[in-house]
Amino acid sequence: MNDVARDAGHVDAPPRMGFFTDTSVCIGCKACEVACKEWNSIPEDGINFTGMSYDNTVSLGADSWRHVKFVEQPKALGNNFSGMRTPSAPAVDLGMPGLHRPGDGLDADTATEFRWLMASDVCKHCTHAACLDVCPTGALFRTEFGTVVVQQDICNGCGYCVPACPYGVIDKREDDGRVWKCTLCYDRLGEGQEPACAKACPTESIQFGPLDELRARAAKRLEQLHEGGVPDARLYGESPDDGVGGDGAFFLLLDEPEVYGLPPDPVVTTRDLPSMWRHAGAAAGALLAAMALCFAGRRP
């Protein structure tokens, strides 16, 4: 999992670097989104009112390399009820976002359970990156830090990488036709600096460093949450045994991956390409052999 840079031809590569995002301490401030846009000079992405909670970005895209997700749930977080839990409380329709707090104006008999799930999503920088496999120009490449970066001056806008990504991360910018995504601030890494999003995160929800250290830190944090009464907490993307060989940007989630809009079992989309080519070759060979027999059997 950590030899991807060497496998890509980088001699004496440094340790593989990545992100560990601890969603349990994300406060949804969007400092990461702002820092990413400012550092990378990313255009605005619409600033539209979507009606989806406080989320005006909706998803990752060519103009949104970081996306803070907001998930509203009528459910308490572990043992942290903040005086709002009433076992007999009826379900409450949260409706459109407002300025009032859940439970305001209700007495003790009708108080409600409620929690926010917030998570800053980003490109996963997969160990087995399908976008790299399908790029015909070499615009996508593996850096010495193990990250995956697009070279815009080489990208021809073919778009093959867009459907190849199992997470739906990479996207085309319609005004110029090229694809764009998180670079894990490759220019900053080269200067010994951490990515802008991790630098700006006030709660250290986004942590940057060598992947081995991040995985050890994540396992310890997961154990703390389980002991603290949050049994639904889980790690996502940290295992080298998953369908993409493990992610360079992995997460600690407080619910199922689907709740956050993440695939529960991502698989590198080019996994079956070798067998497909073998079957296609065998079929072509069989067709040629049949044609040869047909011609050979013809009378002179």
C-alpha cells in the first residue's frame, strides 16, 4: 500500500502522505473549502441555495475539491444527549433549515433527539487508481508522495477518467473541457508544507501526515469512541484489503458510508480489464479460425 510511488518509478520516494478525516470533530465551518479555493485559485461553484440543509456545494466537482457534507438526523450521538433526549418523544419533521435550535419552545415531554453529521469529503488518492489506468495522455500521474495529480497542460479533455472513478470525484470543467480535482496541494508538499485545508481546519478534523502514522492514530481514536459509547463509529478507506487497495485519504465515520453518500464497497473500475481483453482476444481468435476453416473448405 505504501510502495505506490516506487511502483510508479520514483526512486528513494519519501513516505506515502495522506489525509485522515475525523468526522466526529468536524464542526461544518467550511474553512477547508475556503482555504482550498483560495490556495488553488478555484472558481466559485454557483453559491446556490439548494435547500439541502446548509450545503450549498452539494458534491465534489471540478470547482469543488473539498466538500463539507451536512447530514441531519433525529438521533443522539452516543451518550451525549445535551438534555434533549426523551424516550417517548414523537418523531419531528425537521423541515427547511431555520435559525432556531431543535427543541426550542418544547417542554421536557416533547423534547427531541437530534444530531448533525458533518464530514469534509475529498479525492481519495486511491492505491489502485482507475483514473490513472484509463488516462490516454499521461495527464494523470502518481507523485513521489503517493498522491494522484492531474497535469492540466497535458489533459485533452477526453473524460475517460470521470466514469472510471468509483467515488465520483473527478470532474470536467465545462468552460475549458479539462478535468480537475484535489492535488493534495502538491506544490505545498514540495516545500515541506501541509495542504491548505488541513492547515485551516480549526478542530484538526482534517489531519495530514505519513499514512502509517495516520492509520495508527485513527485506530486509537476509533477505540476511544467505542469506549465512549459510540458503537456506530467506523473507519472507511483505511484497509489495503478493500476494493481499491486502500485510500490515501480515509475517514472516521459515525454511521454507515451510505449516510455520507459514500459507496459501501468501492471497487477499482478497471479491475476486470485484463480478463476482458483476454476474452476479447480469444473471441477474435476463434472468429479468425472459423473464417480460415470456411475458406479452406471451399472447392477450387
